[in-house]
Amino acid sequence: MNHAIILAAGTSERFNKGRKKTEDKLLVEVKGRPIIYYSISSLNDHHLVDSIILVVSKDNKKEIQAIVKKYNFLKVKEVVEGGKTRQESLAKGIRGFKKPEPGPQDLVTVHNGANPLPSYEEITDAIVAAEEKGAAIVGHKIKSTIKQIKGKKVEGTIDRKTLFEAQTPQIAQYGILIKALKNAEKKKLEVTDEAMLLEEIGQEVEVVPAHENNIKVTSLKDIEVVRVALGEMPGNFFVGIGQDSHLFCKEEYGLTLAGVLFKDQKKLEANSDGDVILHALFNSISQAIGEQSIGVYADEMCIKKGIKDSSKYLEPLLKKLETKKLKIHNLGVMIECKIPKIDKITPLLKKSLAKILKIDAKRIGITATSGENATAFGEGLGIQCFCIVSLSK
């Protein structure tokens, strides 16, 4: 049998440091569900886990009990209140096991409620390792150079090959874990994870690589990492797509793309300069902020006022972005044409777009296809452009 204890009785002290509004980090919602939901489901949905004890605080007990009921976490057998320290909470979690208590070789998987994204594979690997060795933990190899310091002075460099950032789950056979807890109580030890308990009794602990997304949430920044990992779109992020196409004039020359004039290329038929890139760009931005098509703005400027420069059509739209306190995050441009060869002129196009939009050229991507004669654009009769833009506060 493999039992699990999820520790969720923390105070979120570091999470709320320096903040006026305090909240339980385990109840912060990501993609419509609280952080603790993902921590519970990672074990509840694992085929090698048979039962779960939740160790909670007095303050979040009702909310977590409601989460267990709402999401039908059937493997959760008990919800108990924890202690002042992690060690006390673990002991109370173990006392939550109903008789008959686990056998000496049954496994106890201890997991942080603040580690919402352990992978199925690493949980499996850790359980298998604990079955063989008696205990196992997951974690990350240290990537940075680690310095040993005294005061403000560097005393030396520690070999990072021997260092390991521990995460959870941490797993041990029940008999071994009980022995380690009794030893810690007898010696009045203060530990920060279960592996420390095991180290004190000389227990071998197998190391298992953790998934890159398996981190402990301790700050607001960590919440954002979880949001990205789960694919949540932030509320201040907007996306729009735009398209435009024109055929070439039969005899007139002077092609304008992204505000750049190519005198030796045939012009595109249009009342304006026919800049398909800027027209598609306009539509993508306008769509992202819920505005109308380019014709609503440009027709009056072009036909009535004689303004042919498509970059001028963008100006009122870009001012709206400023008013809404939005900025262009990324721009993707896709062009279909046989002529001209887009890849050769891409640096010029990106430089011009960056200047018009006042963004770094590195945030602009331009790709092209020849069309393989499958469309009018592929046959060399004109140019079609698609733009996708992302905006952020």
C-alpha cells in the first residue's frame, strides 16, 4: 500500500511579505482552480497512491474541505489540522491514518501543498525507488555556481555537482519514517524536510530527478511560473489576427511593404500605397482591442484627404493603445507571394516595423511561403499577408 500526506498548513508568510493584501497561496486560483487543487490531483489521480491525508491549517480547513468535495477527490480519507512546524504537521498527518495503521513496509509519500506540478513520471520513479531503497526524494540539480561566504566576503566555491535542490514528493517506508520521527523527537531536532529526518538515522535516500515545472510556490513570481506551465492566458493579455491581400498593377512600379519602398518592384493595386503588411497589422491590432476594420478608418483618410501612406492609418490606432495602457508584446507576420523574395528583405521590413511600432525588432517574426503556384499569390499575381499580434498591459 502507498499512502500520501499532503502538507498544507503553512502560513504563506514569505508569499505575503511586503504585501498589503494577505492571502493563502494555496487558495490562489490558476486557470480557474486553486493551487492546492493541482497538488491534490497529482496524487489522487496516480495509480500507485491508495489514500491521502490532508494536513491543513485552522484558517484554510473549510476551504480545502470544500475543494475536496467539489472535485470529488475520493482518495482523501482525512483532513486534519497541522502544527506550528512542518515536523509537527507530519506527525499529526501520520496520526490521521485509521486503524489498522500502515504496515512497516508500506510507503508514505509526503508532498507539499505548495508544489502543484509534480509530473506523473517523477512520482512513479520516486515510489519505485523508495520500494527498492526504503526512501527517495525528488529534486533539481543546481545549475548556478555556488559560493561559500562569510559576511560579505567569498571564502570559496562549492562543487555544484554534489548539490541538489530538494522538492517533494519525498517518500519512505512507514516503519523507517516512524523511526526517524521518534529519533527527531527524542533529540529535539528541527528539520525542514523529511529527508533530514531520514539522514539523522543513517537511512539511504535515493535521488530522483524532478520535472522542471515541479517547484515550490513561495512568491508571486512562482505563481506566474505555474500560470505559464498550465497555459493560462493572463487577464491583461490580448491577441488579434489580421489579413490583407492585393494584386499587382500591370505596369506601375513602386512596391511598399512595412513602410519600405522598393522602386524596382511592381506596385500593388490600391487606393493607398497598398502596403499589405501594414493593412494586416492594423486589422490584427484593431481586432485585439475590439475595434473595427481598417477600411472604417483608412477610407476617409485615403479617399477624402488623399493620404496614401499606410503608416498614417496606424497612428490613431496606436494612440488608442497608449490610452488603454497597452503595448505590443510580439508580432508575427506571414506572407504568401512568389515575388519578391521575402527572406532577402526581412531585415529591412523588421527594422521599419520596429520603428513604426516603437518595439524591439527581436519581438517581430517574419516568415514567407512561395505559394507553390496553388493560388494567385503563388502564381506571382499579388501578395497576401497575415499578422498576429499580442498586446499586454
